[in-house]
Amino acid sequence: MVKVLFLRNDGAEYLVEGEVGMSLMQLAMNNNIPGVDADCGGAMSCGTCKVRLDNEWMEKVDPCSEHELQMLEFSGSDFPGIRLSCQIKLDDKLDGVRVYIPEQQ
Amino acid sequence: MNTQSDKNIVIVGAGHAGGSLAAFLRQYGYQGRITLIGDEASVPYHRPPLSKAWLKGEIALEALYLKPQTFYDSQNIELVLGNRVVTLDPKEKVVYLSGGESRDYDELVIATGANSRRLNIPGSDLGNVFYLRNLEDAKKLAEGLRVCSRLAVIGGGYIGLECAATARAMGIEVTLFERTPRALERVASEPLSAFLTRYHATKGVEFCFEASVAEILGADRASGIRLTDGRVFQCDAVLVGVGAVPNTELAVAAGLECSNGIVVDEDCRTALPSVFAIGDVAMRPHPLFQRNFRIESVPSAMEQAKRVASYLTGKAASAAEQPWFWSDQYDLKLQMVGLLGDANQHVVRGDIESGKFCIFHFSDDRLVAAEAINASPEFFAAKKLIGVELAEDKARLSDMSVPLNEFIK
């Protein structure tokens, strides 16, 4: 199991665990974490599952695909480290990852 | 007066709207009872993949679920599946279920969705005439496609086109019959539907426009289609995608005003106290427009679920969003935002023939809608620009050498 800490701007924190191979989005869905809407359920159509990772963790996740980059270009994310959580799969090197949830999707 | 923690919210309909509402209520801190009643056997699930990834067998059933089965217990949401609400008594504040049980409520939310409009022509009740609205439909269709070599699709809307694309990917011959002169006649612009039709044609789909189906031929199974002009086409399965009808029976019987959907206000309240309606069944004045709409889409269901969850928990409603929609066909990703109704001109950014472009629709100088094909940056830029007067920038949108961020001020 991989431990993930979701953090919101209002100070709320959610420490949850997910299986290797599951996406961060799915983990957020399963735990009903506010602020990750995921309208399209991972079809890379909606851009409503955005999260932000620190540099330290950005280095450990697989890089953005071309399509994900395109999805993020104008999707209201004006800070670095933003990713679509549906595209990040949990693996052991992400154990303890801190995931910030933007105020608005 | 009840405190929030002993209030009792009953949600009728466990689709995307109803299921999301239950989850949002808990997210927003509601601690009272929630009962989610659905007539299907499944926990709430994503419907869009039913015509795409799921139909192709690319994803498992569990991947469709909005939330895992265990979620409802862990969030203390009573899930009553396989039960239809047959009567709503708004005076006594109680609903009666098809299984014989009843549930009292303090607040009731009707999220009964819509169902496929049925064809009513000779042969339309044959066994291999399929519809696609829910998981049961999808299972039957998937079964039917497995033994199908020639599919007739009746209706050139999203369901028809998406299923045509999936069937082609499975090697099935497809002929699509559409009553009007073009595909997506009600919901897409002429240049977009022309592009999509050409694209489907290059993938092997045959189209018959202005084609009215008179009869589905066959003794016990559909074997052909006869048009009103007498032409006959062979097939060994039929998919009907001719629109959806809101499930308003319960509301009508309870005396609620219905007109192509349950009439509600911006907060999704009906005329009855403590009775709301959300999702595909709701006919609502959109906060950004001066008209009533019944929008059949996941983003709209989510927006309305959030709105009612906010209302019921005393939280400020989140800002209204332009209606938007997506579809996947072959390697094309369609993303559309806004309403085409007021558009009187358009500008194309990108090359339509390359299959990567965006059509920006204007009402004079004001951007009102955009239709993007494999052009997500344009789609998200359009989401920000809708409603903005672009004036001299309008023509520059078609100039790919001008970066999109120059338009967002």
C-alpha cells in the first residue's frame, strides 16, 4: 500500500492509502476527498482532477504525456507542479507523497 | 426544528447526478441521513464509457463505478438498489418503493434521469434491436455486437456516432440512418458535423441522410431496414439512438410542473417545498442564460449536484459554468463548450482536414461557443473566453502563429 497525504488550501488534510497501480484520482474518489471532481472519470477530457506536487515528488512521477500537457496549458493552473491526478499511478516510490488540491478545478 | 444531524435526505435516482449529490453532501459536512434509491442493480457508475471503452471491452465493470461498493457503507449512505420509487406523497413527505417499502424524507431530490426514446415502427420490438442508456442496455448491445457483422444505426446523434466508431473498431460494417440532412443536427455546428461525417466515412461508415426508417425487417430477429422511400438495407443488428426522454412520471403524478423535464429554479428547487430535481430530468434556468434548459451531460449533472448540496448545507454555491461536453470517436477527442444557439459567425483555428482544430463561434464579436477536435488548449482557452467581446482579436484567432495566451487578458 502507498500512503498519500492530500492537502487543501483551507488546511484540511487527508491521509489515505492506495494500492500500487491505482491512480491518484481514483484514490481521491474512493475517499471522497473534496476538490477533486473528475467529471470524466479518467478519460482525459475534463481537466477537473488537477493536483499539485512539490518539486521533490514531481521528480519521482512519470512525466506528462503530450496530451496531458495540452490539457493543462489553459486549464486554470498558473503554478508549476500541476498534474492531472488521473494520469499519476501509485507506486512504491510515491509512498508518503504530499498532494495539494487547488482551490478551484 | 430538526438539526442537520437528524435530518433525512432522500435521493431518488442513483445515476451520475444522484450518486454525486450523496458524495458532495458528505464532502460538505452534512452528517444527517442520506438514502440513495436506484432502480438499477448497480452502484452509481459513469455512463459515457458504455458506448466507448467499456463496449470495446477495454475496461472492467468496476472501473465504471463513481465510487467503490464499500464507499456507501463507509460514508453512511443507505443505498437502496433495484427499487423504483412508485409514489411520492409530498404532503406526508414520504416515498413508496416498488419493493413495498417506504422512506420518509425531510428533503427529497429527484434525479431520475432520462431514458432512450423508443422507436415505434413495425419490427422495433425484435430481439436484436438495441438501445443504449444504461448498463443493462450496454451488456445486451455488447453481446449483440459480438455476433454482428453488419450493424444498422438509426440516429446520427452522439450515441449513434460513438457506437458506429466502436463497431468499426470491432470490424463490423456500419450504415447510419439519420432523419435530418446531417449528423448531430441539434447539437453541433454544420462544419463540425461535416468533418465528423467525412471522418467516419474514411473509417468505413456509410451514411444515409434524410432517411426515415419505415420498418425493421425480420421474422424473429432484425435482418434489414426498410426506408420510407422503399430502399432496403441488410443488417444483423440495429442500434437505435434517437434521443432521450426525461423520466418525469413520478413528478407528474405528484403534481409537479413538467415540460420536457421537471421545472425547477436556479437552485434546482421545484414548486413543492423540500423537493428538488437535478440532472437529465431537470428543466432549469441556467444561471448564465435567460432561458430554461434541460441539459443531458455529466458536467451539468455535477454542477447541479453541487448546487443542491451547497443549498442543503448552507454553503455558498460555486460559480456557474458554461455548459460543456466531450465525446471520443476513433482517435478524435471532441470537447465542446457554450451554446451554439446565438452564434452567427465562426472562426476556425487549425486545419480542419488535419483533424486537429477548433471552431470558435461568435454572436457578432462575443464568443458564445467552441468546438475542439484534438485541440484541448483551444478548448480550455475558449472556456475562459466565452462571453468576452473579442472584436479585432476575432480574426487573429485563426492565425496559429499568434499564441493562444495572447487572447486571454
